[in-house]
Amino acid sequence: MAGLTLEPRATGRTTSRDCILLNDNTQHQLQRGVARYFDKITDGLIEYFGGRILVCSSHQRNYGPARHFNPDAQRFLRLFFRRSALRWLLARCTCPKLIYSPYYGFLNARSPLIFTVHDMIPERIPAHLGERFLAEKQRCLERAAALIAVSQATAKELQTVYPHITPEKTHVIHLGVDEFFFHPSLPSLQAAVPRPYFLYVGHRGAYKNFLRLLLAFGRSGLAPGCELRVVCPLAQPLTQSEAEVLDRYGLRQSVHLLLNPGDEKLRQLYADALAFIYPSEMEGFGLPLLEAMASGTLVAASNTSVMSEVGGEVPVYFDPRDVDSMVDSLQSLAQISPGQRAERISHGVRRARLFRWEECQRKTVALFMSVLQQAGGRALEPTRPSRHSRTLYFSQRGLPRAVMPLS
């Protein structure tokens, strides 16, 4: 008999059919923003629903009273099922009252579905993730009982691309920024870094528009006195185009790549930067922009609708398709007076304070409750702790045998 262990200890006396299934299919190392969002949403849902939350995730962390199913840890069943099949099997066997996924991933179940729409980039650049992903995403959007859009700009674009999807089922819930980004900085790293630097955070390909930023930095003439620090989630070798720009403008000693620093180091990099530059041509929200403002640095960003939705009047805006526009922004940031710098930074911190994870969690819980009530089921109330943990057993045929409390 093969066992699927759901841990840690659950709360409340509830059957599997009372559960809410969180189907986490994000790539936590690659999708930093989506992964952070899912962790925050999961914390909020667990705080409210307790042991009624069942998290299906390959990401190991402390899920408190919620039950956790790790498909990668099921070595016996992995001999017979792929990860996607195990997720489907879990949904069929538990019959949850509601299924939520932060990044699509259709599960053919009768339960109401909620998905978060982070952006419409795959529709604007079909080759980015491929036709198969687009087909799955559209299926998820059409089947969903409710959709969470992370910005008004994303909700508007969703309606433009998929006009047949009922607008009423899309709910805009902004992301938040972690409190530690507001904390006083550690002793400055500038003593070890003789030159001020501009900071870029994110992948460097396609719509991220890094190559134009590199060109603008080279043309600006600021390299003798400034650096460009580039924070990437994964080790990415320089492309031929990037290498050519570095050599053309003599930037080999002025551009530095940093690989996936921890949150504390990232916060310090934001805080010590001359300015954070966000040249992306398209985003669904723009979490790094919010983190940079909270950390107390100047910010410059593309003049897109989502950037202005998040940044308001704080950033110095430029045309992301115009290198000369970027050059002007870099030069103006390098020459800004101390008084103007302090004023812009103060406005940025106040702006960032408007985006709170607690508010994001509260609105998400309220949406879950609304969907549960519309589905005609009994609303799930907050639970009280129980001394029982639960193990979900499967027979050799893959059918549920029992859900048994273990002392």
C-alpha cells in the first residue's frame, strides 16, 4: 500500500471534502515574484482557514497547521504517475470545495477554480511560452469561477484579449511589499564599492529590455564614475549582443552581474544604489519597482500603464523603446541635487506603503469566501487547533482508501 503523507499537523475536525486545495505549480527559483506572491497568499489563507488548507507544492517550507502534499516526495507513485497526474489524482481523491492555482495548471475536477492572472505577456509574445501553454491558460481562464488580476492594467488587457470572458469574475487585488524592505539599512556597502551604481533586477532577455539599458548606460558617458549592477535569478552567460555593447563602450569593468542574492542583500543593494532602473516593455505588476521605492532609493521606469499604476508620480519615466530617452533619465538621476533626491525618496517610501500584503491577503480570503458561498456550499469558518495530523492513504489502484487521523 502506498501512502501520501500530508503534513504538518492539521487544525479543525474536517474531512478532505471540506478542504481548499492550493495547487502550486510555480518555479520558485525562476519566478521570484510569483513565488513570493504565492507564499504570502498561502500564509493569509492558512491563517484564516487553518487545517482546511491542503497545499500541493514541491516547495518545502513551514506550512503551519495546513496539510502539505509534495508530489516530488512520492517516490513509489512517481514510478507510475507524472507530477501532473499526481496533482490530478489528489484533486479527484480529496474532492475539495475550492481549487486555487497561482499560475494556471488546469485540474479536471468539479470544484470551483480560482486563478491569478499575473500578466498577458504570453499572449503578446506567443513564442515566449509556446502555444501549448497559451491553450492551457485560456482553458483555465474560461473554466474559472473567479480570476485575480494583480493590476488594473492586467485586468484591462485580459478583457481586450479575451472579450468573451465575463468581466465581473475578474477581481483586481494588488500585490504588496515585505515590511523588511522599509527597515533601516545595514551599515552601507559603499565603503567597499568606490563608485556609485545603477541597479537592474530581473532576467535580461526579450521584453525585459536589458540590452537597450546597456546601450543607454554606454552612451550616457557615466561609466567612468558609475557602475551598472545587474541582479539575475539564474546564471545567464552574456549574449553576443551584450558582449558587443560592453566592448564597444569599454564597460567590462563597469558592469557587474550578481547571481540571485538573498532578500537581505537585495534590500541592501536597492538602498545603496544611486537609482534603480526598470526598463521592461511589459509587466503585470512590477514588484521590483515597489521594493526599490520601499528601500529608499531613486527609481526610473518605463512609461507604461502598469508602471504608473504602481509608481504613481514617483519614478523618472522614459520611453522603453527609445535609448536616448533612457540616456536622459540616467544622466538626470546622476545629477539630481541632494534635496531633490531626498524628496523623491520620501515620496517613494510613502507610495510603497500603500501596497500591503495584509490587504492583499484580506481581499483574497474575502474572494474565496464569496466563491464558496456562490457555489452553494457551507462557508468555511476559521478553525481551532487540533492535536491530529492526517495521512491520506491510497490503494494500489490509486483510489482513496481512507482519510485517517493519527495520534
